[in-house]
Amino acid sequence: MSYEIVMNNQSRIIIGTKQTLKSMKNGKISEVVIADDADKQITHKVVSLAIELGIPYQHVNSMKKLGAACGIEVGAAVVALEK
């Protein structure tokens, strides 16, 4: 998933680590995007759960750009795409 896919699927995105983890555990997520410049202690939980559950994940360079792709004015460490 790239910035463009996030922008093109606004109605299916979940923004933030807590909401993403919750939705992953509930089986609602098809893919996850993680910003490389985010705090690794936070994103490690998402990566670990994605691996455990077999959910594909991708990395992007910038929290700021990921947040902008989501249509928010702040950076986003993690964004998930609902099934």
C-alpha cells in the first residue's frame, strides 16, 4: 500500500496505533501501512501482530506524508485498510 492507495480509500482507512491494533484483532484489516520515522516501540506492536495474523504490511518514509494522505493535519504512525 502506498500513499496513493490510502488517499483513494478514505472510507476504508483506520488511523492510529490503538484503533489499528483493535481492528486487527477483530479480523477487520486487510493491510497496514507503517511510517518509518515513527517511534519503533509503537510500531513494533503493529508489525508483530501483523506477522502473527498474516496481515500484509508496508512501510512508507514519512508520518507527515502518511497523515496528509489520510486527510489529517498531523502525522500518522500507522494506517490500516479495512477489508
